[in-house]
Amino acid sequence: MLTVNIHEAKTHLSRLIDAAAKGEPFIIAKAGKPMVRVVPLDTPEKPKASDRLGFMQGYGTVPDDIKTPFKDEIEEMFYGNPGKFDKPPGEK
């Protein structure tokens, strides 16, 4: 593994980083004593949208008649009994 002193690392930092990113790690030394090791990051690729589809599969079901449980309330909000939902619960 390549070892460079701090001055050389500062002078050639871009070149050294490019090499490390390609899989060639190096050590930076101060007065001959190794201080740090520079290695490439193992960053995972960003997940694709297609990988996200179906990630909750099997965790629940959506009924075919999803609107049915709230049908009366929805129709009331849109078509009738204005103001009913402006009052606190329990008041008529």
C-alpha cells in the first residue's frame, strides 16, 4: 500500500483521491508515522423506482369496495347536511 507524507498528499490530493476511488487505498504519514488510511467508500447505488414497487406486498389488503365504509360520510360532506362536520364531536 502506498504511503505518502502530508506535504505530498496536499500537493497531489486530487490524483491520490482518484486512485483511492478506483480501489487503490493509501496511507498518509506525518514525520514517517502513519496517521490515516484513505480507502474508497462502499456506497450502495440509489434504489430504482422499480425496486420500490411492491415493497409492502403481503402486509395487508385493500378491499375492492374501499369507498363503501365511508360512503355515507363522503356523500354528506359533498352533497348534504352542510356544517355537520364543523361542530365538535358529540354536538348535533
